[in-house]
Amino acid sequence: MVDRAETPLNRRRFLSAAGLAGAGLATGALPSRAAEPDAAITDVQDWNRYLGEGVQAHPYGSPSKYEKNVVRRDVEWLTASRESSVNFTPLHALDGNVTPSGLAFERHHGGIADIDPAKHRLMIHGLVDKPLVFTMDDLKRFPGRVHKLYFLECAANSGMEWRGAQLNGCQFTHGMIHNVWYTGVSLRSLLEQAGVKTNAKWLLAEGGDASMMTRSIPLQKALDDCIIAWGMNGEALRPEQGYPVRLVVPGWEGNMWIKWLRRLELGDEPWQAREETSKYTDLLADGRSRRFTYIMDAKSVVTNPSPQAPLLHKGPNVLSGIAWSGRGRIERVDVSLDGGRNWRTARLEGPVLSRSMTRFYVDFDWDGRELLVQSRAMDETGYVQPTKNELRAVRGVNSIYHNNGVQTWFVHKNGETENVEIS
Amino acid sequence: MVDRAETPLNRRRFLSAAGLAGAGLATGALPSRAAEPDAAITDVQDWNRYLGEGVQAHPYGSPSKYEKNVVRRDVEWLTASRESSVNFTPLHALDGNVTPSGLAFERHHGGIADIDPAKHRLMIHGLVDKPLVFTMDDLKRFPGRVHKLYFLECAANSGMEWRGAQLNGCQFTHGMIHNVWYTGVSLRSLLEQAGVKTNAKWLLAEGGDASMMTRSIPLQKALDDCIIAWGMNGEALRPEQGYPVRLVVPGWEGNMWIKWLRRLELGDEPWQAREETSKYTDLLADGRSRRFTYIMDAKSVVTNPSPQAPLLHKGPNVLSGIAWSGRGRIERVDVSLDGGRNWRTARLEGPVLSRSMTRFYVDFDWDGRELLVQSRAMDETGYVQPTKNELRAVRGVNSIYHNNGVQTWFVHKNGETENVEIS
């Protein structure tokens, strides 16, 4: 292995160094090996000797059997029942910025409603000129269809970490999030058709599942950028994401994105529903609560390396992670390998969109020493992701909501990685 | 129904007209109904009476049972065996511009290779300074990881239509295409490590499947924008898309995007492999052939309405479709409802990226008369998608490749839609 001190981190410099020094020496440090005949090559490359499976086996395709461990997972002790529970996105096994639909975080309060789209109706009523009911067909032929990529993050994402490092894997510390494309119509256009009365200030959204989930949404947000969505990543919404129709509330906490949406009521004050009073208010150290804390502030996490994706090799490695902000675009992500003493700016790859996950990479050489890996997001408003201790100083540790502090992973000399706190 | 002549097509004008005329009259023409108590509403909205399925039922999620008809399909008579066959993307049932992995077009010549990624190797040899072999781990920690969205279109897409309208559904006429995100490293960076000799002009890519698919690629393209990709839409490549690693050749015909990639050989001339001589050359009317016709020219198709997605309602409707070009970005898409006499410019929604599918919409009112629906794409080079007859005048009808002519759908008075030719 080439020692880190001798190895330029920049690939272009590295490659031209290789050109100067001769291929034998310098290219040996990039991940590859000389093409000598060896058992690994001559023995195993015989896939072509066997006719593979044909096309009709896969009218709707699935991942390879070798990827069977890349699945959503719950944490058994977290909830009392499967019907009111959580399945976490396997962030450590994903790349890019769009979450595959089959691996997208799910949270239910009464199980997955089983709704026939032909019979489903969405009603708009309350403080409107003309109450309206929409079939799914009505929605799909409404003028002004939109297609947008947004992150949905549960307010309780990283909630177990307020009191210290708890869960060993970014799937569990940060996996209550997904980032998918939505197809639908703007909520504003439907409300305009119903005619919102001038005294209306709030909107109640109600789900058709067994929990009859309800949340109050300020009218200003409803008229701004909310979407009534029936599509997800190009196809129909998945059942666990609200099939046949859900509310999309960009940048705001996931609980408000009512699934299996059946009713929108206009009113002049919030409804004080269970999920915005006893839940989703943030208990402070002095016993008071923050309420209506809707916006998800800027946050990031390194997904590789992480406890479920340790470092396997010395030499060149690719560090990767995701960043997002409920207030707009991600402007920059910095990464530290030494617990926040030194930072380098990561490369953002792929689309950088408002209120959408952004992927970042840092190429680095690992010489086998211990690392304290962190990332820190900055959004277009100038907001900088705080440390966990900075957050605790202001908010205490009573809440389980809105923990967007900097995550630290400790990489051991053998490459194993664990969730740690640093002071 | 409001007659089309009386109904402004523009939604904003429409809505302000509604405001002036009173809600009762004008909003009735937008898709919705008054919220009167009726059997459909009071009888069926009882989903909330039943506890739904819990989270562990879906570690890797699937579509709703109500979407069971949204699947890839083959055309049984098209190929002699399942192992050398085609499954078509259900374009009429999709939206946005990214194809869901489970619904992405597949084409195999020896079935789906079953490859253990831990044992797979990719070799680079031939006219290089230093032959190299890469494990999957080597590739995944190679510096400079990229993440890109590109369309892959089979050169034979729409190939049955050269001699006239054949297949009744855009899934079959245009479904040999998908548009997905790729994670990988640039082919250039791997070739730079191996050191390409100055006399090298071509590159052979070979697959590890039973057909040992091989194609020759000009070195200039290999060094330009090709990707060695292991990821697709955020997760691992699907088996039918070349798991664990494939070649991505942006804008060029799909057959060159070698799947199950195991070998790259540098040489000084093309290899004249079966798939670039007896196949994938374009037989002209005079018996000569065009060869090395790699680039997929600009093309588009209306996906809704189309034979598998007829018009169901008079009044407001959303026309939707996709456009793409192997030469760059889509600049504009025009749509005609009367067989090309009058055109209106469609609205492009979502990202408009180079050599990537672009989604377009046109809101229109349908009064129940017959329509001849067409779309015509223009790309950033100024190229305009030709009519089929313009293509035939130049290329004849002997080839099954590179048919990018304008598609016509005939909408009957009852909304049923069929594939037709117009002179």
C-alpha cells in the first residue's frame, strides 16, 4: 500500500503522476490488479456456459438474489405492533439521490389501507364556495399536471440519538427518509376550483386508513407548493405510500404528507389533532413545547463508510453520503475524517434540486488509521447543519423530533465502523 | 359538455372565467363533481374500518394489486425462444422521465446470466501499456464515481412499423426503451489507468452471458462519455440489465451497451462481430447497407392517449408523452390533434437532460370528435423528427433499425385509439 502522505488525493494529479513514474509503480495504487492468469479468473468466468432465464419470468422485475440483504428493516422493540410501525430505507446500500420505490421508508399508524382506486373519492369542503368531490380519473385529467422530486423525512428521524449514540447503522439513525418523484396536480389548482373563502386560514387533510390520520396545514403552504400525487417514481404510488393518492408537503415533516388522502377541509384555525398536539410537538428542557415545527432543517449523513458498510480496503476509497434541506437547495457539504478538526468540501453529483436529497462524494486514500467521519450540510439560505451538542444546548434532550445534528462514525483500524458521540 | 370552441384551453384563463361566471357553470367543466351525498361516496369510503397490513410484509415493496396489468410484455411471435427475446416497457402506464427498474425494457440473446458479483472480473487488455483486471470492489472504490440519467433505446424500436402500422400500443411500437440513473465510473478513467497505446482506435466490449455479446466501439466514444456502471436507479443493476456491471454508451443504440461486462479489448480496427455485420446494419432500398449507425436520432411518442390508454371522458384531458435524442437535449416538442395540419408546443415537465427522456404534457378539451394525434421532437442541434414517409423516401423499408418517424394515433368517437398511417 502506498502511504497516504505520498499519495495525492486528486485523481487527475494522480494519473499524471502515474504517467511520469511508469505504469508499474503508480497505477498499482489505484483499485485494480495486473491481468496475470490466476485461479480466480480462470476458474470462475464460466457464466457463458449456461443459458440464462428468459424474459417472461420477469413481467415485473426484482433485484438479484445476491442483493437479498438490501431491504427495508424495522427495529423490533421500537413499536408495539406491526400495523403501527416503521420500515427504514437501507441508505448504506443505495447511491444517487432517488430512493427506489421498493426500498422507501414506510410508517403506518393503522396498517396499509387496501383501497380500490375506482371507488376512492377525494372531497374538498368546509370554507369553500363550492364543495367538490374528485374521482381518481378526475384528478388524472385535471389541467396542469406536475412532476417533482422531493424528500420526505419523518420528524422523528434520528430521534433516538438525542440522548447519545444508540443505533448502529445509518439505515436506523437516518433511514426515516426517502426522495422520490411525484406525479400529480397542485393542491392550489384544486382549491381554486372549489373557491377558498376569505376567512379560511387552515386546511385539514385526512387519510382513509384505519388510523384516519389528520393534520392541519396552514393555507399559505397549501396554496404554495403542495401536490395531490397519484404517481411515484414514474408508476402508481405504492400501497404503503398512500395508494391511490397522497398529499405532498415539500420540505415539511413527513407526518403531514397524508396518505390514502380522502378529505380536505378548509377552516379558520388548526384542528389540534392528536398528531399535532400529543405527538409532533417538541418538548424542551424547561417543560414547555415547541409546536407547529413543520420545516425539516438542513441535514446530512455519510452513508459509506457507515456501520453497515465498513471500509474493506486500504488505499483508494470513495466516501459517499446524502444531504437535504426543507428550506431549499443544498449549497455545499463538507466532510471531516478527524472528528471535525479538518474539513474538505465534497463533490455534489447529480441534480441539486430544492427540498430534494443531494448526493455527495469524496475520494480519499485510507492508510489504515482510525477515522472519525462526519459531514456537514449548508443550504442556500446560509443555514449550517449544527453539531448534536449545539442542538442540545438549545433544545435539551426531551424531544424525539427534529434532530438534524452532525453524525459521527468511528472507523476502526480493521475498517469496522460504529456510531459514536464526540464532545 | 362544454363545446371545445367555447372553452379556452389555457387553465389560468379558464379559472378566471370560472370566477366571473359563477362556480356552478364554469367549474363544472373541470374534472370534479359537486359534493352531494351519493351512493358512490357513502357506500365505499369504509377503508378505515379495517386494520391494514403491517410493515414486515414488505421488506422489498411491490406495486398495488390493482396495478397488476402494469407489466412488461413480450410479443410471442417475435422471437423463437424466451432466452433470446424482448420484454417491452409499458410506456402508456408510466409518467415522468425515469423508468421504474421493474418495468424497464429487456432484451437478451442467451437469457439472463446468473453472475456472483464476488467472483466476477472485468479485464482490460489488447493495445494497452498494462493489462488490468478489476473486481467489483475495485470498481466501487475507484476515484471519480459518476451518477447519470440516460435513455437506452434498441435500434430496432419501432422497427416493425417501417412497412406500415403494425402493433397496437405504444408499449409495443416504442417500448424498447428505458431511461434510468446509472452509478459507475467513466470508462475513460479505467482506460487511462491501463494506458491506451497510440495505435489503438477501437474497443471491443464482451458480455459474460451465454451469447457472449460483443460490439466494437470507436475509441473516441469510449474516451468521451461511456460509463462502467454497477448501479441503476439508486440500487444494484437488475439481473436482466447486466448485473453486476454493464457498459453505458450514451445516445447510442442499446445493443452496444454490453451487459454482464467481462472484457474490454483495445485494437486498431473494428472486430466485425455478428451484431455489427449481419445484425445492426441498415439495409437500404438499393441493396446496400448503412453500417456503424450508432446514434439514436430525435424521436417522440404520445403515450396518453394511445391504444392501451384510450380517452375515457369528454371535456378536459391531459395528453402526455416522451421525447429523446441521442445528440443532446430535447429543445421542443410539438403536438398535433389533426394529423399534422395544426401544431401546438407542449409543456416540458421535469428535468431536460442531454440524451435522456423528456416528459411533455398538453392540456386539451375533447368534444368527442375523431382525432389524429401526433408528436414531433426537436433537439438542441436543430434536428426535427421526420415523418415516416420522409424516412422511407431516403431509407426504403428493408431495414428494421432506426425508425424514428412521427407516430400517429387515431382516436375514435368513443375514445378508443389505434395505430394508423396517414399519407
